[in-house]
Amino acid sequence: KHVEYANSIDYPYGYFWQNTRNDSELNTDFTLNFDKSFGDISVNGFIGGNYRHSEYHYSLLQANELTVPNLFTIGNIQGNPVTDMYDEMQETNSLFGQTSFGWKNAVYIDLTARNDWSSTLPKNSWSYFYPSFTGSVILTEFLDLDSRILSFAKIRGGWAQVGNTTSPYQLSFVYQSNDPFNGVTPFSTTRSLPPVGLKPESTTSIEAGLDLRFLNNRIGLDLTLYDMTTTDQILTVNVSRSTGYSSMLINAGEIENKGIEIQLNGDILQSRDGFNWNMTINWAKNTNMVNELYTDPVTGEKVEAYQISSSWNGVTIEARPGKPFGVIKANGFLRDDNGNKIIGSNGLPIAADTPLEVGNITPDWTGGIKNSFSYKDISLSVLIDGRIGGDLFSVSDWFGAYAGLTEETAINGIREHGLVVDGVTENGEPNDVVVSADSYFGGYWGLEEYSIIDASYIKLREVALTYRLPKSLMKKIGFVQSASFSLVGRNLGILYTHSSNDVGIDPETGFGVTNTGMGLEQFQLPTARNIGFKMNLNF
């Protein structure tokens, strides 16, 4: 609920709105398990099913003007209330199974299969099947090696498919109500043309890995290589408005992700009753590529770009064939063949005629280091992680510099003495024209390339201090097997950001959990530092 009290400029008698959102999900599952051995061969697995029913309900009441000031009830409204309501329901039925075969505790093969029936797809496509296959061999079971040197060695590989559906109510012509006119509520169709022959998305992945442990398991190395390709993505594309619609849902595109993940684990210090120190290092590099988007089957015309999200002044995040996912396009600088900014006779950069590719949201790599220390019943863990590379558009930097609020607008006496913009003149000579700080930073408006920043960061992600009650005390209590108390802090500090991030934002706020808004820092709340207490009891 939101209220505006009386005597405000916009609402002299007060104003309020109140909405209600209700999400619910019902899951019903059944499984049948089996486990059998035939000499050196073991077989186990399960078959099962799932019924999922989800609902979302939304309602809004809004009073733009009140009769009695500051009485925030809908019965106190002047005129007509603003109302809205939306209901959404979705059902999925699933059957699934898994079978695992083992031989001499050394060779394993796992098979899985799943079939879903989704209410959000057309009847001839609402059933989709996705299997997987994985296998592994523990090499040390066949090799007579000293465990003090090589304690464990396993190779693994797998292939899998995963299906995905779309949101409800995308398949049919539907109507939406508009504001009443002369006491009659008009209805109109939505601007999205219902899809024809919509199919589920499909992701196919191949993975291979190696797990090695040395020195009686004190040092471990886990290496994974993968390649994932997503096809038949469900995308919304623009259509000619002459059709009476503005967009349409289609299956299109192919995006490939491949990369490497490495984890190194080591017990640096090890003592049963003394000081212990364990370190785990993770490093990952993902390379993605948009292989193709959509080609019109009738005209043969290809979609050159798919807009993922957008921001001020035409900044867009796009998927483009032949480019990594997440191209940032914005109004940028005109440059010469050597990449130098071309400076006009007024001493300011000249803008390019059309938006340019000024960055990409994909990081070069990600990683983290976790140190765990323990002494008797006290333990401490410290996690530091980071993301290196990738870009984002910072609205805070853009508006801050334009308004003269950021530090860069006042350093080195540029407000008093002006500055020379780095670049070359239209004749190719080095620029030497002095411009005022007001002129330079006032030029930020319309040139968003100024505020494309490197999104690298390193964070103190988590610190946890734990005290475990002694076993002797647990024996006296009897009914409690173990007990521990922890003080946990998350997002405790930003240890590093790139020099281009001179406004000091948290780059992670520009990368949410969905594609919408990815690569855009605008309107987000600062990252919260969380400190909590945890108690763990086992009976």
C-alpha cells in the first residue's frame, strides 16, 4: 500500500493505491524405487511422476483523489476508482525415471528420461521428451598405485537434453479492457499476434570431466569441459503494424555456450586436535555465441538483432548472430581508423551518426577462493569471489557526471582551468583545444558511451564464525547429538572494481537473475550487507 498525504503539491486531499499479489504452487509426486545386485553388477533407480499447478492473482485499488483528507479507504474516493485484476494459472504433468548401472564399484552408467505435458503450449506440441546419459570410470580401481601419490582418479562424460515451455495465455486471441467511455467498458485485442506451431525450447549439452586426488586426498583437482546449445528459443519479435499487431511469439535462434570449470582443493594444514586450514579455488570461463536468430520462411529475410533490454536514450542490450550474447549498443564517438576519438573545432567529441557497439555484458571469467580454518571446536570460513570483464551502462555515472555530482567533474582543477579532450582533430592532428568542464560533462547527454564501464569486481562474499559445542557436553545432554552456533555475514565488502567505475557502484546490481535489465545499472537499490545468526541442532 502506498499513500500520499494531504497538502502535497500533486494531491491536496491525499492519494493512495493498494495491490494484492498471491502466488501459490501445488506439487503432487509419486516415486517407485528399486535396487538390485547381480554379482559384480548393481542396478538401482526409480520411476515417478509429478503434477504441478501454479496460480498467480493480482488486484489493484487506487484512489486519485479523496473526500476526507488522509482517510485512505476506497469508500472515501472522489470520482471513480482505478482498478485492475489479473489471474494466471498453469499446469504441468510429468513422468520421469532414472536407472543406474554399476560394475565392480568402478564403472557407472546413468540413464534418465522425462516427459512433460505443459498447458502453455499448443495441443500438438504440449508433450516434450528429454533424456540424458552419463558415464564414469574410477581409474584407480584398476591401477595398482600408491595412494600417497594418486589417491583417486575418475573420468566422466555425459549428454543431456532439457526442454522448456513459455508463460500462460500466449496461444489465443484474447481481449483486454480499457477505461470506460460513456458508461461502457470497451475491449480490444492485445498487440501480440498469437503464434503458429509453437514448440518447446530445447537445450542439448555435452560434458566431460576429470576428478583427481593426491597425497591421501589432501589435494584435489576437478576439471569440467562443456558445450551447450539452445535451439527453438521462444522469442517475441516485432511484426509489421499493418497486420494490426506489433509483435509475435516464435521459435527461433541458436545460442551456444562452451567453457571450462576448474576447482582445486587442498588441506594445507591438517591436525585432528589442532589447527586445520583448507582452501578451495574455483575458476570458470564461459564463451557464448549467438549462432543464428530468425529467418522468415516466406521472404528469407533474416533478423539481424534481437533486443533483450533497453535503457535511456536508446541504449540496448542485444543478441546478434556471430557475436557473444549481450551486445551493448549506444550513441558513441566518431573515431578514426586507429580508434582515436575525432574532436570537433569546439574541442568536444563528435558523435557517430548511428548507435555503435560499445561493449558486451559477458565476463572474461569468474572465480572464487574459500579458506576454512578450524581449531578444536571453533571454525572460521572466508569466501572471496569475483567477476572479471564484461561491461554495463551506468545511469548513475551518466547522470552524475552530466549534473556535476561525481568526483571526475572536479578533479585536477578542471572546473577552474578546463580540460583538453583526448583525441584527434578532423585533420588527424592531436587535439589541443581547451574546453570548460561544464561544456564537456554537459555533452554526456546523447552520448552514452561515456558511461559504459567495466563491470569487474571482487567481493568479500561471506564470512562465517562457528562454535560447535563439545561432544562431552552433548553426551551429558543425551537427546541432542550435536549443536553449533554461527555468526554469518554476506556481501560484507567490495574489495576491487575497475578504474572506469569511478562512481563506485556495485557492478553486480547491473546483472539480475533474468535477461530483463541485464547490463543496465539504473534504479537499483544498493547491495545490502547481511549479518545473521544461525543455530544448528541435530537430534
